[in-house]
Amino acid sequence: MTRRYYTPDLMIQQPMVELPDEEAMHAARVMRVRVDDEIELFDGKGNQSAARVTSVDRRQCVCQCETPAFVDREPTVELELAIGLPKPDRAKEMIERLTELGVTRIQPLVFERTQRPPADAFLGKLDRIVIEACKQSGRNRLMSIAPVMRFAKWISLPPNAQSSQPANSGANHTAESTDRDSLVPDRRLVAMPGGGTMNEIVAEFAAQTQFRSLQCTIGPEGGLTDDELSACRDVGMVAVDLGKRILRVETAACVIAACFLRD
């Protein structure tokens, strides 16, 4: 299995690259890399490079890399999920799965029925899960996680303002924004009973060849209130029904991602 390490300043440091502290400790203490081992570096913006370890100790790992290349493993559709995060353990697993599936951006929302808003420290942990999922899956772009917003404020913003909010400032990978952090959706959906079926919505979206970006709102445990659903309709969101059974938040998110991000 290829050993991959996240190096956000790969393009600046190359060809001699020192891994970030956390990555260096993981390489030395967990993966037990040695001098002359072959590894792979990626910067979370699409660039990757083969590299050879030149020195390593318990806290530092330096390597010499080949010229980085842009390797695109992203879906053709950019998907943002505006979502009420579930409980921590389930949220962590959800973030891992959504990163692997290729979701572009997560906007955590606080709805009327949200029991406990996520803390900034927890979002920092989710950012680390994104990095680990990219390392495992071979994804070269990091899924961004925006700061938590209240639904009432978020829904009042125009789509371009909603998707241009800076990503979590506590994460190592958010110091430099990318074009993908400013997602303006071609179509906006809200998961709710009584809407169009998933097959219908996916087919309609696929038929519109100019559509390349999508935003979907998923409520918290207990669902959106009537007022919140009305607010979604008022801004033109299309309702999508996920089936006869009631899905947990993380299941609904993965179903939506899997249906729209097929390539």
C-alpha cells in the first residue's frame, strides 16, 4: 500500500520537503519509515509527487520529491451538503465517507431541532478526518468544512455568499482558499418527504449537461420544521424524497453523495 502524506506547502518546498509535525510523527512512529523509503506527498489542492525519504527521526521527516503533478481524482459534479451534523461518533464516520465519495464542501447548520451545535474544537477533529480519508482513498483535494451557521442566517444569504464563507480557521488545510471553496450551485435541493424521487432528480440533473454543481440541505435528527421547509421552498430549493424509510442524517448524506457523484 502506498504511504501518502499531506504536505500543504508541497509546491513551495519542493524538491526538498519537510513533512508537517503531525505527519512526520505518524511516518516515524506509526509507519516506521526509514531512509530511502518511497512515499507519496499531496497538498490537498490537487498536486501529488513521488518522494524518497532522506532523513527521519521521531519528530522530523525530510524527503526529496519529484516534480509535483496535478492529478485530478474529483467527480465531474461539485456537491455541497448543508447539513445538521449528527452526534460526534456518527459525524466522524460520515465525514470520512463523504470525503471518500468526493463531496466538495460541508456547511454545518444549526436548525431549530438541533440538540447540540458542534464546537469549533470538534470541527478541527473533523478536518483531521478529512486529511486521513484523503490519504487512504487517494483523493488529492481536501473536502472543506465551513464554520457552523444558524439555518435562519444561512438561508437568508444569496447562494454565492453562502458558499464563500471561509473554511474552519482551526484546520491546517484552510489557510489558502481555492476556487472550489466558492461553490455557486446550478441546482439546490432539500431532502424531505413528498418530494421528487431520487431517480427522477438524478436523471433530471444529468440531462442538464450545463449543470456541474449541486447543493443539498439535510436537516437534523427530527427533521426540518415547517417554517424551515417553507424557507427552503421560498429560495427555490427542489424537494427530494429519499424513499419509504426514515434515514439517519449520515445515511441520507451518503445516499445523496453516492447518487450524484458516480464518476
